[in-house]
Amino acid sequence: MATTSLPFETVRPTPDGRGLVILDQTRLPEDEVEYTLSDRESMAEAIRLLRVRGAPLLGVFGAHALAALASDRAARGERDVARLRGAFDDDVAVLAATRPTAVNLGRALQRMRTSLDGWSDDHPGADTDATAAALRGFAREIHDEDQRMCEAIGTHALELLPTSSAPTTVLTHCNA
């Protein structure tokens, strides 16, 4: 049985790493509309308005949002690592408050915080650019892990589908 993968990512960092591009889930399946988000308010709004939805995607989105916001602050000239960290903690709180029951979002935000804590301990003299780069790497790890898990779900689900030469349509919820 053939599988079909999406030829795009539903959330991805902008080329400069300072924002996110999302596929607006509220417009599917009729329209494929992408939005570029460049600040915390638009990122939080995307979660609240369900433009970004589905448990796995919420976690991936939250991780990338934290990385993009830190990258933007560093690129705009923030050189004080303590202030960057304070803003990061504020970002975690704002994003977590958008969907308090979203387990994957909460876990990803906490994982980003824990990863940053460990990285900061290992790199005490790191500047804001290096800190933002580390956050981008942590977000990509979460993204890649989640993609592998979703692909594994699909692979295992194939065993449950009938073998047929006729096309089969599968409706998924959250994980795809």
C-alpha cells in the first residue's frame, strides 16, 4: 500500500530563524493559506484561534516559537543573556496559558526550558546569539522526534488497513 507524505511542513522557521511560517489549519481542506508570525502575540493567537492545532503540532510549534522569539531578540541587538532568559521565561508562560490542557505544548515548553538550563550550565560564557542558536537546535530536535513518532504511527496503522488495489482514505486526528 502506498503512503503519501505532505510535501511541506505545517510549521517551519522563517529563513532567518526570527519567525514562523504556519499552514492555517482553520482554512483546510478548502484552502492552503500560510501565515508568517513574527511576534509572541501573533504566535499565541495562532494557538488560541486554532490556526495551529493537533497535540503533536502544538508541541512542535511551541518549541519553534521559543527559538524564533529568542533569535529575534538576539538579532535586534539584545546582548544581555539574563534579559534574554527573562524574556524566554515570559514567552513560556504566555504560550502555556494559551492552551493549559495541551499536554504536548506544555511538555515541549518545559523540555525547551530544561534543555536551555542544561546548555547554559555547560556554556556559562555564551552570548545571546549562541543561546538563540542552541534553542533553534533544541526545537529542531523536538520537531524531528515528533515527525518520526507520527511516521511510526502511520507505519503501524498500515497493518490494520485492508489490502486492496482500490484507494483507501484515512482520517486522522492530531497525529498524521
